[in-house]
Amino acid sequence: MRLGLGWLTAVILATALPAWAQPGNRLLSRDNLSQVSAHAWTIKGSPNIGIVVGSFATLVIDNGLGSKNGKIVSDIAMSLSPSTNKLYLTTTHYHAEHATGDGGFPPGTVLVRPRMQQAELEAEGQALIDLFSSRSEQDRELLKDYRYLKPDILFDSDYRLDLGGVTVRLMWLGPAHTKGDELILVEPDSVLFSGDVVQNKTGPFFYCGECTPKSWLAVVDKVAALNPKIVVPDHTPPGDASLIAQERGLMVDIQSRAMVLKAEGKSAEEAGKIVAAELQKKYAGWTGMARIAAAVEKAYADPS
């Protein structure tokens, strides 16, 4: 029997749900609002939300779990903006805590999203909503009235928004955490909202068939060329460009060690255990490192 991709997604998450997706307090709060640059703010939460304000438009990056969080986010964004500002919304990827707050945004909000991410959301979004709803009463309550907006603008790889005195570059650079990861660069401030592609001392979670250490490394190399001064990940604290170098170092270690062990004739299972032990020691203090063996398996299976 051929099983649908949504079913497979649920099985993967149920058996290997990353730390950031574990049940917890999902409700976002203005108390966690902080300014990171001249035009950019973040709301610390699960996930971290980005807000970029120009003289005639405002961009929100991710919208939280469910319409209640979306309303909190949009209210904060509008309170930071001139009253006449147009509101834009984009999402770093399609996972439920990032992209189910649409219903809390006011009419007229312009949703911009990579074409690849939209296709992934349409194929897999409901499976994640069902899973999150099954994990805690709070998640179920927050998701009970979710409503996706239809994208107003879909782009293939690169899209620029002029918000008035600040230009924001929206980018799809290839598969990493998901097929449709989007990264957002606030150009005059040199601030990068990096989604789950660049985190702060957190191991990777490969969520799609095309997502491998090699593909993630290729994306990180493109990100490094942007030379941001400030990096704001989705689920970990902000930092400087050293976060990109750290992420790249981990991916290189996974990929290179996996290929050496594969050439030696080690099975993927054997190599996974070896590399996991090595990297958990080398990257002591990092979170999310329990998935390194699975990352090695992805490296072994990569046909490229």
C-alpha cells in the first residue's frame, strides 16, 4: 500500500520531534519584544518573530501558532509602525508554529512566500497541524480556528521589498531544514533572519527527502556570502556572523566524516554511531545533537 506524504511526516515527527516542537508555552507576548537594529525588532518566543519597519510598509516574519498568536504579532507590528503603513507577511518555512497565525492578521495584509515553500505547505501543512493539535491542550486550543491566507506574491528564488527607507531581500536558496526554507536580509541594517537554517549552537533536523548535509551546506555557503552583522535564528538567541561559521563547521564535520567512513565500508548505522559520539564530544553544550546519526544516514543516501 502506498502511504501519503502527510502520513509519513506525522510518523517522522512523532518519533523524532525536535526540542523546539515539544509542547510548551506557545503564546507570544509583547513583554518579549526587543529591537535588534534601526529597523528590525524581534519577539522572543516559539518561534522568534521578526518585524521590519519602514516609512510606508512593515514586514512581519513568521506569525506563531494559530490566529491568537497572529493577532498578537500583527498588533505589535502595527504599534511599531506609522498608522498608514501597509502590512506584509512572510514565513521562514511552513511548519505549524511559523505559519498558522494568518487568521490574526488584518484584511489587506500582503503575504509573500517562496513558491517551493507554498507547495510544501499545501502538501504537508495539515499533517503538522493535526500532530501539534494532538500534543497539548494549548496547541489544540490555539489551532482550533487557524486560517491560511492565500499568498499574494509567490517568488522562485529572490524577491525584494521596499518598505520605505529600508529594503528587505527575501530568498529561497535551496533545501536545508525543509525544501522551502526562506531567509530574509534587512539590507541597510545587515540583519539576517535565518529561520532554522542557521541556529545558535543547535544540531540540524533534516525534514525533507532532498534535505541532506550537502544541500544544507550549499545553502549555508550562500548565506555566508551575504556577510550579515546580526543573525536572528528562529528558535535560539541572536548572534553575529560567527553563527554562520559555526553552522558551516558542523555540516562540514557531518558530511566529511560520513564520506570517510562510507569509503571505509562502514554501514550507515555504524557510521552514525561513530560520528554521533565524536560530534557530541566536539560540540559539547550544543542542543539537538541527538539527531546526528540520522544526519549521517542522510549523507549516505545523498545520490549527488
